[in-house]
Amino acid sequence: MPAQSYVRKNISIAWPLALNALLMQSMLMIDTFLVSPLGEVSLAAMGIASTIVAFIIGIQMALANGTQLVLSRAVGSGVEASLAKGFWSGMIINFSVAALFLTLLQFFDHQLIEALTNDTSLYKEINDYLSVSQYLVLFNAITQVIIALFNSLGRTKIPFKGYLIEMPINAFTSYFLIYGFAGFEGIGVKGAATGTLIAITIRMAYLLMCMHFSNEVNLPFKKHLDGIRHSIKNHFVEIFPVAANVTILSIGATVYQLLYSQLNINAYVAITLVMPWLRSGTQFITAWAHSSAISISQAIGSNKMDDLAKNVDTSIDIAVCISILCAVFFGILSLFIANIYPHLDPATYIALATIAPLYIFLPIVRGYNTVHGHVLRALGKTTAVFKINFTGQWVISIPLCALIIMVFDGSIFWAFAIQPFEEIVKALPFRHLARKSLKEFNADKAKKLMYD
């Protein structure tokens, strides 16, 4: 595939992925905005309960991302049976994980709530929110695998339209359920969870309808029952490290926040204000990395790998360019952050200025690693990616961050500097493994990935 066609194809896949991620974050912000008039107790309760559900959903999305690679290879191969087996294997795995987590929440919800907070005034509202929101994991399991299917086909606009449908429904339904209407008193924080559940159900119905009417999708289940157990086993072996990778990184991010909470209050507030911007701004890099992995997986499936190394280099170069643009955006943000967040303590502004060079530089090296990680997963190196991330974060960076804060009583600069340091530590192994994997990759290795 010519470089220009490869880039154009990736851009067409990437921009809806990026907007999807931003819309997901916007929905969380909308729920917070709607619940905020109920007071601090309701906000805190929703925050704790939604963290539990978000953790599970994060694992489901990681499993779906692994499935997306399998389906992309099947799309590239043009073998209908491979696409069907990959889809149903991914659906069975994701839904089984959802059912497992739902069962655990049903039996251990009180113990989990008590482990997360000692404030008994929050227990009832957390339980109210969780009693409804826990069922999101079932609907999310179905929607995420369908989204992976359409992404693997390159039709990322369909999931994007699904989020556009879900977002206003979620906002309006949640508002009326929280505060009531026409004699209905409203059910408070439980209404926010119910509105989200209704909205995701409608999005699921939309995606199922798109599957039904799509000419590209023909996935009869009974026809492919033979060998499905073997397919599920191989599918799980490939995608489990992807889920494990996301889980350890997610837990690691939480540990960082807990360590930062040991700094003075102004330093902690500064980091808390910056983190949502970092998550949002880097979505474009992540979307490009996802689109690159989809295109590379399709090429592997079709056995058209003559331009594989060249296309990987193109993906890395563009990821670095996007990362630099992201860094420029954060540089501009640092100049106006006092206007965005007025009325803060002067010490907080000093803390924000202190870490500005670090959060401006962070997306450059993180973007470089992100695209390498996704390319390596497309090449079947999911376990190796997990090992690099685990070593860089848990063996080196988190212990060093704890040492700086807890033992040496280090400043906010050195504490926050561990995050870009972690990415620097991982960059060389990622680059070395990518070059080695590309050099060794051949038709036989591609064939081994096509286990369906």
C-alpha cells in the first residue's frame, strides 16, 4: 500500500476513535455536573461507585481491543469463518468476564464499599448508584465487541454515531430521573445510574441494528460451532495480556495518585487539575495508534506485508508529530491555566508552574511508546508489551516515586518527573523489540496468528 494511501486510511479510522474517547470522558463530566447540585455526599458516592464500574469497563475495553486485532486480521484475510469465530469468541469471553464481575458485585458489594471508604454517610448512596450501574457491565460487554467488529472493518464512524445518540439521551434521561418531572419526585444519584443504563441500552440496540443491516457482516453462530472451543482458547491466550496490561497500568495510575496525595495539598491539587487534560489531550495519539494496529493487522491477515516495515515507520513518525502538537497545546495551556482555574491559592499556581515542563514533555515520549505498543500487539507480541510496561512501571518507577516522596520528602517536580521517566525507561525496549520483531516477521509467523 502506498504511504499516502496508508496515512489517509489511518486518518479516516482514527478521527472517529479519538472523538469516541472524548465523548466517553464528556459523559462522565456531564454526570458529575448533573449530580453536583445534590451536594458533596452524592458527588462522593457517585465518584466511588463509578470508579468501581469504570475499572471493570476498562478491562472489558482492553479485552475488546485485543479482539479488534483478531478481527482485523480476519477482515484482511477475507475469510468469513475466521471473522465469525473471532467475533463469537470475543463476545463469549467478554460477556463471561462481565458475568463474573457482576456476580462478585452482587455478593461482595458491601465489603467492597467498606474497603473503599470509612465514611458511613456515603454507604447508602454508593449502594443506590451501584445497584443499577453494575448492570452496565453486561451491556458494555456486548457493545464493546460490536464496536471492535466495526473498527476492524474500518467503519469507525458507526460507533461514533452510537456515542452521539447515547450522549444526549444519557444527559436528558438522567436529569429527569435525578430531579423528577410532572409529579415524579426523582430518585437522586440512582437516577444518574439509571439514565446511563437506559442510554447504553439504546446504543446497543443501534449497534445491533447496524450489524443486522450491514452487507459486510454475516456472522451465523450455529454454522461455526465446530472448533469454537479451540478458537476461544487461542483468542483468550492472545487477548489476556492486553487486559492484564491495561489493568496494571490503571492500578499503577491509582498508586501514583495515592503517592501524590502524600505531598502538600497545593502540590496534590496541581497534579489533580492537570491529569484530566493529559488524559483528554493524548486521546488523539492513542486513536492514531489504534488505527495503525488495525491497518497492520489487516495487512497481516491478507498476507500483504511488503510495505509492513515502511508503514510501521510512517505510523511512528506521525505519532511523534501528533505528540509534538499535543505538547504545544499543553505549552499554551500552561500559559492560560491561571485563567481557566481562577481563585486558587498562590502556592497552587507555583506548583502548576513547577510541573509545566514535565507535563508538556510527557506526551512526546508517551506517544512514542503508545504507537510502539499497539504495533507490537498487532505483530502478536502482547505478552512482551505487558512485560515492558510492568517492569517500567511496577519494578522501576513506582518504587522510585515512593522513595522520593516517602523517604526523601522530595518536591512536586521530582515526584511528577517519575511519569516521563517511566516512559523514557520503556522507550528503548519498545524500539528494540519493534525493530527485532519486524525483522523476524514473515509469512510463517503471520500464519500462526491466523489460528481460526
